[in-house]
Amino acid sequence: MEQGKLQVYYGNGQGKSSAALGNAIRCAGNGKRVYIVQFMKEQNNIDFIARLEPEVKIFRFERCQECFQDLSEEQKREEKQNIINGLNFAKKALVTEECDLLVLDEVLGVVEEGMATEEELLNVLKARSLFTSVILTGTNLPEQIADFADEVMNIVAEK
């Protein structure tokens, strides 16, 4: 069995989630179990991605339909527990080896927005088995996550 990797797609350029989704589709096409957990995104694209089920299972724990950045401070506080529930689900999926690939889409924004600490995210990532791959996406990459990752891709728009 192939050893899993921790990959990170981050930066200000577009295409981080698309690259992660492409890897998820490739993995599912090879008969692997794939979970995607979305954080801090609008609900509008989840319905399209859900068409990939049952090969690719997508989860979203936040209740608001809007993008996290468009929420009021009160709404953000209300969503914090939902985001923590998403991280707890991700950790459970890693501990129980429910999937071969776990994509945590925009999870780096969870740390950036103060919804979870870098240590809490590292705690989730350390739960993965040797054979489970994990892909993280987001704009800013905390130093400890970068050090812990096997591969880091900085997606930057050149023009």
C-alpha cells in the first residue's frame, strides 16, 4: 500500500480548491475512498460537487449559505462551533481510517480567522495513519503546518 502524504495548496492565486478537487477525482477514479470537508465557503458549489457521490463524499458543517468573510461578527461567532464540529469530524475520519484521501478545503482560513488554533489543526493532522493522504487549502500557511507538510504548493497569480 502506498504511503499517504500531507499536501498544502495555498496562496493568493485561484485554483487551490480546484487542484484539490482534481486530486480527489483522480483518487476516487482509482477506487479510493475520498472525503472533502469544506470550511468558510459559500454553499452554492457544494451541490455540484455532491454529484460525485458516492465516490467522493462532501461535508459542510457551517449553517450559513454565504461566504464566511461576508458574515457579521455575530454570525461568525455562531459558526465557530460548527467549524469546530467539522474539524472534529475530520479527526474522527482520520483516526478511524474512513477515507484514503481527506481534503480540508479552506481549512487554513479557519486558523487565520481565529476559529481554531494552529495547534488544534496540527492535532487533527497528527491523527492520520501512514497510508491516509490529506490535502489542505487556504490563503495563508502557518509556519508549523508548513513544517509538518510533505509537499507545499504556493499558488500565485503572475499576471
